[in-house]
Amino acid sequence: MALILGMDDIPVTLHEVLAGKGDIVDAIYEGPGGGEVVPSGISLQGFQQADPDKLRDVMHRLVDRCEYLLIDAPSGISKEGVVPLSVADEVILVVNPELASMADALKTKILCEMMGGRVYGAILNRAGLEHTELRSQSVEDVLGVRVIDVVPEDANVRRAAAYKNPCVLKYPNTDASRACRRIAAQISGVDYEDSGGEKKVENFVDRLARSVFR
């Protein structure tokens, strides 16, 4: 995320905080759409020195200043992936329409439930039209959770990343951006009417989507 948002050369990241070399307040940066971002950092040394066990205390300090706190965590059963599951109120599984991604998501769901967590649902990401791809119903059957929405494969997502800008901001009327706004509406509990790609006045859902999706 740091690379995509152009935050690859910042002085203090989450890694420094978890290594005891910085304060979480100094690792908070202004992001797109008025949101705030805590980049994890991209250096191997920072990753090696970070202590995931400190993440819980860091989250407690952040939660009071946030309306919504979203943690972009890896899948699987590594410590870096387990600790976020233990501190999150709800977990959203982001799944690509392929078997390897489904297997990782299923492991994450099982682990989350073993730890007493709750899975809010799944997002089917980068969905195309190939007959070999898994569909929403298949994902729901395998994971046992509802598919919140489907984000289609969209070359504009890669183009926006090259500009270090979220797709919902750089290309707001693409199908992928519209899907992200629908997801943001569901997460925030806000009624949202899809304009079908027509230009409209920005509202809370747009700002949340711009802050979260890139």
C-alpha cells in the first residue's frame, strides 16, 4: 500500500513503531479522500525488527481516533496474519477467483473462527469472464460466507497505481470503482445509489471508498 500511495520514502512506518523506534502518532499520514493511513513499511530490515505482539496495543491507541479502522493484513497462518485477526471486530476475506486464493481464504476463515472472531463476508476481486474462474456462488459455498460484492478485473486499477492514486479517485466511473463504492456503502451502513457511471456530487461513501480502496 505504501508504494501505491507514494509513501515509500517516509521516516516512520508501522514497522518502526512495532520495533519500538517510533510512536504511532508519528506514523499516521494524510491519505486520499481525507482518510488517514499508517503504512507498514517496505524494508526487509524493518519487517524483521517489527514485533507483531505489539500490534494490539497500537490498535487500541488508534481506534479512539477513527470512525472506521481497516487493517490490510496478509492471508495465511503466519504471525503477521494471525495478530490482526485477534484484534479486528470483523474480518473481510478478499478472494481472487482461483483455487490457491480460495484455499488461503478458507484457512484464514477457520483460524479467525478458532480465535473467536467474526467473518463479515468476502469480496470476489479481479473477477473476469473466463469459464475456469470461480463464481460468487462457488465462493459462498466453499467459504460459508456471503459475497459482499464482486470487483471486476480492470486495467484502470493498474494505471491508477502507476500514478500512485486510488482507482476510485483517478478513474471514478469504471466498473471496479463503482464496485468499491458499493462495498464502502455496505461497510459503513449508508444507503447508496449506483449512478451507473454518471458524474455526481461526492458523498460520504465516495470519501470512504477513496480512502480504503486503491
